[in-house]
Amino acid sequence: MANLTFFQSCHLARRSGFAATPSQVELLMSADSMQNAVTALVGQESQLYMLPEWHNMAPFGRSQDSDVQQQRTELRKSMSRELKAWWIQQMSHNSAPLVEKMTLFWANHFTSSLSKVKWPPAMLTQNLLFRQHALGSFRDLLKSVLRDPAMLVYLDNANSNKESPNENLARELLELFTLGEGEYSESDVKEMARALTGASVNRRTGEYQFKQRIHDPGEKTIFGETANFGPEDLADLILRQPSASTFIVQKLWVFFIDNHPQQDTISALAQSFIDSDYDLADLVGRLFMTDEFWASRGEQIKSPAELIVGSRQLFEVPVHREQHLVRLFKELRQDLFEPPNVKGWPDGFGWYSTQTVPVRETLSLLLARRATLGVQAEFLLATSPVAALPEEDAATYLTAVVFDPAYQVT
């Protein structure tokens, strides 16, 4: 099998990360086959950007003092801003683009919101969880999510008890996280909610705690199986359902390829996913090897993360205040750690609206003007430019490139 061409390497670099940076393209082209290029990509080791000083801080205790409450509110706001800036820095300075891209995917799949969770260290811990399992075992990831404090708070399970089981986590777990609509019954939701009672959070430490006294110990019937199911049993139970593998494959297909999953290919990938015991690295590698992946160049609208982080990486733009980028993410409708609802941020043409187009164009132009080096159009554009590019000087050329509609797709 031949090695990747320059344009294939750029396509793989863009979709698996945030931009076709020269270093990443060179790495992919240096492999002696397409398979080895994908293997090198999947095998890149991630390094963690410096964590905020408060990353392992325990939650505040209760206080009736209004001044203390106000101080704590302001501190949480400050920590939230720092948290968002930290994620942008992590994406921008990463050593393993695919790990970062998958972390972004999981944050939009297993959604939680800072505005509801309220404790920035919990959201950071969840982000680290996604990064740890980004290309590992989906089984392990799912089990970890069901013990994640941010998730348990976000979907109201922390106080769910045997007298009054809360169904939010059970419902979204089945509908949005693992199986999809029509693949479970209302009885499955209710019984799973019973099984999840007691999966809670220690108020003092902020860590996961299983509270046996509020757990429903009775037998539950889920997907036709009857046993005394508890929270630790649910991931394996869900993954025994045939639709689980198909659901995850389709979500990753839309994320990495296009909005038109090919069912024959999806079925084959889903079976391989099962055969590998839900190995995400194997699945993503197989996605990148499909004919549909290589035929999809230029068919996706860049997400705000791809536009902002990718531009920053390509142009090596110095940013003196990360909060400027935090604000841009919000203006472009991808407010980090703040998805609009449990379904997550939009995708595709959802990124491209009358409100966001002017911001996207202004951002691209601003970054191009601040670029510290020239970049060839071949690295910047997934498709041919709509207009002819001027050859007057590097600055004029680069401005024309990023202002061309072709710069908005990947």
C-alpha cells in the first residue's frame, strides 16, 4: 500500500486534529503506507498542559454568611474563566491532536454544563477523564462516566434514592449516550433509574460515593434480564445490546467524515467494534481507512475549535490574553464547558449562521494579519479557493486565503 500523498496527509491532519500543520503533515507523509500513517497518528502520546492551581480543590462547605457566599461566587467565576482558557491552551499546544479531538468529541457526547455543575474542579476532572479514555476502551469510559461527579450532578442522580428514583441520567444514558431513540422501553428507563439510585457525590470531598442506604436493592428487569442490578452493572448490560456499537460508530462517522453514514460500512465497523471489545483506537483507525473518509475532503464546516485553534496553530499567532479566545468561542456558539443543552453543541451548518459568519470572517482576518510566518495555501485550504489568490505580497496573499469561503471548511 502506497504512502499518503501531500493532500491526503493534509486531509487526515485536519480531520484528526485542528489543522494541517506542517509538522503533522510531515509525520504522516513519512510513513511508508496509509495504514502506518494512521497507526502513527493513533499512537501519538498526549502531554498535559499545566493544570490550574485549584484543580483538586474540595467543594466549599455550607455558609449562611452573605459576604462569604459572594466571595465564593466570584471565585467560582474566576475559576470558570481560567478553566476555559486552560482547555484552549491544551488544544492549542497539544502533542497528540487526535487525543484532543476525541476529548472534544466526548465532551459533546457525554455532556455536562458548568452552569449547572457549578464546581470548576469537577468539570476539569471530567475533561481529564475524557482525555484519559479518549482512544481507550469505550466500556471503561462508560463505566467511568457513571461514576463521574459532574455527570451525576448534571443529570440529577446525586440525590436519586429508592423512594424517588430520578430518571434523567437513565433516560439520557440510553437515548443520547449509548443506544438512541427506539432502542429501549420506558420500563428500561424506570428500572435503570432504580439501578442508579445511590450513585452519588461526597459533599465534603467532591468525589464519587455509592450510598448504599438510598440504593434500591430489589430486582430490576432491564432489556429482558432480571437481577439485582446496581450502577456498576449497567455499562456491561448496555453493551450487550446490538444497537450500542452502531450508535457510537454513527456518531463518530458524523464527527470525522460527513452527515451521510453509509449503512453497509457502518454495519461492518460496528461488528469490528464489538469484536475488539469496544476498542476506540481500533475503531477510529478503521474510520480513517474507509473510502468515504478520503472522499469527504472539504465537506465539513469547521467548528469554532477547528477555526480558532487550527488558525492559531497554523499562523503561530501570539495571544497575550486567553480570555479573548474564550469570548470568541462563546460568540461562535461553542462556549467551552457550557453546551446549550444535554444534546450538546450544534454541528455542520449549525456552526454557520447569520450571527456567526461575520465573527468567523473577522477572526480569520485578524489571525492572518497577526501571523508570524507565511503559510502555503495548500496547508490552509481543504478545497480550491473560490476566488483567484493575489500574488502581490505574503500579507495580501494570506489575507485573501483566510477570507475565502474555502477556509471555512475542512
